[in-house]
Amino acid sequence: MVSLSPKITKLSWGKIEIDGKQVFKDVKLFPGGCREWNWQETGTEHSPGIQYSDVQELLDNSAETVILSRGVLGRLKVQKEVVEKLESNGFTVHVLKTKEAVKLYNELLKTEKVGALIHTTC
């Protein structure tokens, strides 16, 4: 049985609500759960941006489609090598600004094993 990823129920600047109960600043979402995305764990910064180590937890939790949000204004970069490595390993990858990322994520979670990194500012 496929474990669905949790739904994003509300997004505002600096805050994202999951399944109407959990609230985060930035979040990692994956089949079966979610948790705070703490950039300090991997040393992530706006530039050079999202690293493969940020995405690994999504893959470890069975995500087959990965959505990487670049922030509301698109200031968070995504390292080119991350997208290339994911795609070469058979994963579908979408890199979008946050509002578009949230919309696509909520659509895909109904039918796919989707994971996402959502940044709610910048």
C-alpha cells in the first residue's frame, strides 16, 4: 500500500501548515510524513543552494517525484548537480517558486510518491 504524503493546507510568508495541524517555517515532506527543514543540518544557504544531502531524506522515505521550491521570490538556488543526479537515478524533479511548488505538490500527492522541500520566504 502506498503511503501518501501529507497535504499542505495553508501557505503564508514564513509559515506553512500541514494537514491543518503542524506548522513550520520550512518543511521536508515525503510519503508518510514531514518535518522541519533545518538548513543548519547540512549547511544549506541561499547560494549555492539546495544540496543532495537536503534531498536524501525524501528518497529514504520512498519519494519518486521530488519538488524543490526556490522560495516565494525564487532566491534559493538549486545546485545543478542535484537535479542531474536525481534525474540520472530515475527520479522526476520539479524546481519551482514556492506557490507553484505547493500547488503541484498537492496535485501529485494524490497519485504519486512525492516528496518536497518547501522554503516559505525569499
